[in-house]
Amino acid sequence: MTITLAIPSKGRLKEKTVDAFTKAGFEVKLPQNARSYRGSLNGPNNKPIENVEVAFMSASEIARELIAGKIHLGVTGEDLARETIAQADKYMSFKAKLGFGHADVIVAVPDAWADVETMADMDDVAAEFRKIHNRQLRIATKYWQLTQNFFADHGIAMYRIVESLGATEGAPAAGTADVIVDITSTGSTLRANDLKILSDGIILKSEANLIQSKTAKYTREDRATAKALCLALANINK
Amino acid sequence: MPSIEMPSKSVDEQVAPTKPRAKMQLAKLGGEQELSAFFKARNCTMPHVGLLQPADPILNAAGEDIRRRIFMTADQGGTSFCLRPEFTIPVALGHIEKGKAKGRYGYAGTVFRLRDEEPQEFVQVGIEDIGAKNRIAADTRSLADCVETLRMLGAKRLSISTGDQAIFEAVLQSLGLPQAWQERLGRVFGDTKRLKSDLDKLSGKKGDELASLDPKLREVLEAGDEEAVKKIIAKQMKASGLSPKTGRTPDEITARLMQKAELAAVNLSADKRHALESFLSLDLAMDKANVKLWALARKYDISLGDALEDFHKRLTAIEKLQLENVSIKYRAGFGRSLDYYTGFVFEVRKSGKPDSKPLAGGGRYDHLLNVLGSKQDIPAIGFSVWVDRLSRTADAAKKLQQMQIQNRSAK
């Protein structure tokens, strides 16, 4: 049997992933011709690891395929993985943080909301909002799953999600939402839009992870190979 | 106003069900005749409630969180619908649409919920009593009807837990807690863990909650200059391009900020916390609850006023029912966390199974009709029986469930 390792198919995420494997002593062999999406992996002895096949996919596809058990290992953002399915830990284990692709998923409100600093404030405001405005507080986000879980953990149910597929930070000024849940790496976009992150409003500190599927099938040998790969990648940033 | 689409023709005025689907459902419930007679004897009409419901009213009433527990779909125009997750909201919407002062509605049919360990498609039977002015009588009747419904479905010895949010609110008020705290604690009532964590926050040492405020704003805030605070916030909103017409206004933000500044210095005293916790820990036979509540009120010098009087009247009325093979408890901390539940709540379990899922649940939801768009305040109470849970205890209901499965596979 072979195990499939999925790597992002383009851009910086692909380069950084290949680099991470190099640092760990492996060499990702890119497809022989430009049309192919299959590659292989050389071990530290410079010989191909026979039971590993490398597949190149989009980051969101990697998350879905890990959940479905069609691939064994994959590199993708933790935010994407956790957004794709509720109770993500039932379907996959996050084996190694790779030190790139940093992005925080956060709750932000307008600077002018001087009275709102914490999720407890948000709870009060959400309850009061419905009484005053006769509608629920609206949250713009593309992170449905993460938002619903986080707000439920804080006991907040009285809000509505407005799906936002781009320029989420502009939603409060555009009047389409009151609050946003979005990703940020430096916070500069938020500041430019006069938004502030709640002090306990960090939902997830995400980065690229090597993730192992819990639903895929493994032989004993597959398992050993997967374990060795995960261990090697987990050690590069230590 | 939220955009609430009223389902057209949601209430059918006939006493007997005329829609074929409703008839089928009832046939599965061990006899249409029996159920129809049961509802008729209780002055209930049986409204038609479609399997496919507009999702907006349900999400507006129950909040975004319920989205994770219902089956959603959308039409080509993007309007959201869901498979009927319950009857109360559609029945209440139908009531508002009819514009009648009061109505009693019986229903029996399949509902759909995303559940981990239980079937996602199951049958609920229940009665909603909307608009009855005499709340005590309606509470009592709802409990009695619930027990009768369970009996009809073959349930034997039952154990009932009751709670009353009005008593809790009276305790908070009588302890003289600031309004903002009363509202906050009222919201988490029924959720023991969250309530405790909120009490900890209110009684513990606080950090400087205003530390992150702009220094100038803080200065005028601490000087109590409301107009100046409002001006700064309005200016900030304008600079950020926020319209006061689409969301929170400078008035709202200022009011809450002033309140927050005021409460920053206040702690929940140990005495008051003790009183609250002694109250919340009450868990005893309902016929003893009255005396105990009264004693507690005396001990902590709090007045429960009308809430206790209503409690007493309800208790007397329930005792008069002389329900057989039923034990009734009062648990002071028992409530439902949805904000439209307001008073008496109850849950029924099989006797001797305190940790099992309830066979039936009911409660007063005086705020729901407002939330759904009613201009008038309309009191309401209702209960619902989870027929699938009964099927594990009662043969009759088991047969029912089997018939349903056969019906489905025969198609």
C-alpha cells in the first residue's frame, strides 16, 4: 500500500511546504511533466520512499480530502481545516505546525464601540441590540463554522451571520453587518478600517499544519511511514 | 422590523384535520380518531404546518446557533427554508397572522433535527395555548395536558421537574442588583456553569475595564459628562463612515459605556452572592417549595412579592389536579436559556431516570410572539412530547415507530 501526501498546488504555500520538507531532510520531486499533479518524495538517503505518493491540490481541497479519508497526510491551514468541518479533531490530527502561513481568525468591532472590549460585552450588546433594533446583531464572515462554535462557547446565540466572500472588513461601514469575524496577519487592514480586535476575541491562531487523516485506511507499514514523516516535520522548528 | 415572511394559510380552522399529510401523521399516532378527539376535548384546533418552513423567523427567534441543529435549504432565489424543526414557532406565526385574541392548537407530526445519538427524523405531539390571560390556569392546564398526552402514548410512572424564571428575577430585583446585572444573570439562567462563572466575575476583583479607552474619552466619562462622551463617539463613528441608521447609535454606545463605568467599581457582595446561591441550590418536592422559598426570603430579607404569590397559586392548582403516579419537583435553577421563555417551565422524565433525556418539555414563552413581530404582548405556553424517546419505554409508541418505518420502506 502507499500513502498519499497532499501539498498545496501553487503559490507561496507550495514553495514554503517544499522548503519545510527539505529542511526535514526530504526532497519533494515535482511532477515529471507540467500536466501531472502527481509527484514523489525522496528520503534523507536521496532514494524515493516507495510507499509515499505526493499529490498537488488546492488548500481547501486538501482539507476536504483529509476528512473524506482519500488522502493520508496533507499540508493546509488550520483555519481551513477547522472551518471545513465541525469537531475537526474527530477526523484529523494536527501533527506539525510548519511556521508559515500565519493568520489569526478574530472577532472585531468598530473602534467607535468604546463600550465593547470583551466577548462578555458582545453578549450584553447582542441581547440589547435585538430589543432596540428589532433585529439580530449581524456578523459578516466567511467562517461560519468557527464563528458558530466560538460564539456558542461564549453562550451567545442571538446574532445572525451574513455571509461575506470578500472585503469583510468593509461590512460595518457599508452597513451590511455590525461585527466581523475574519483573518488577519498584521492587523493593518483592520486598523485602516477603524476596527478593533476584542481582547478575548482570537478564535484561532492559525498557520500551515501537517495534518493526518483519521478516516483514511492504513496498513501497519503506512502508519509507521506517516508517523516518521510527521515526527521529522514536527522537529524542524524546534 | 426583521423581514418575517408569514407562511400563507398556516392555520386551518377545522377541528378535524383535513390535509392528507396531517391525516397520515395522525394515523401513525395510533389512531387519528383518538388523537383528534383528544385535541377536540381540549378545545384545540389543528393547524396545518408545512414540512418546509421559511427559515428566517426561526433563526430570528432562536438565534444563529440553531442553524447547526436544523436542516437548511434554499430556493433558487436564495430564500432559506428548513425542514420543520418544531411546531411552536410556525403555530405562533399562524396565530399572529389570524389576528385572533386567543387560540389553542394541537399538533402531531414529524420534525427534523441534527442530533448525535438519536434519530434525526422523529415525531412530536403537543399543544400550544396562545393568548390565555389567566396565566396560572394556562400553566396548570398545559402541565395536565402534557401528562395526559404521555398517558395516551402509554407512559406510566412519571417524574416532573419544574422551574420558574419569574422567581429568579424577583430574587435578583429584591437583592437590589444593578439592572445590567439582572439582565445578564437573567440571560444565563438555566445554564449552571455559565451562571457560576458570571457570579465569579461579578464578585471577584476586576481589572481596569476602562484601561483601553482613549484618555480623552475616559476623562469626560469619569467626569460623568454624557454629552461630551456622546460627541466623541459620534465623531468617531462619522470618521469611520459608520451610519447611526444602520446599527448601534452614539446614544446606545454612550448609555452602555456610562453604565459600565458606573459598575466598574461595584462588586457583588458576599452576602448577596450567598443569598443567590442558597436560592439556586433549592431542589425539592414542589409541595414543600413554597414554605422553603418563604423561609429563604425571610432569612435574607428579600421580598418575592407577586412572583411567590403566583408560584403559590400555581402550586395549589397543580395539587388539585391530583395527578396519579406522578412526582413533581421544583428546581430553582431550572430554566431555558432562550430569551423568549419567561416563567413556568417543566420537563417530564420516566420515574427513576433523572439523567435520561426528557420525554416531554414545556414552558411559558410570553416574549416569543413579540419576537415574531406581534405588536401586542400575547402570553403563551406550550409543551411538546418527544415521541421517539417514549418508544423506548412504551409499547404503543414503539409500534407507532415501526409503522412509520414500514410506511417509509414501502414507498
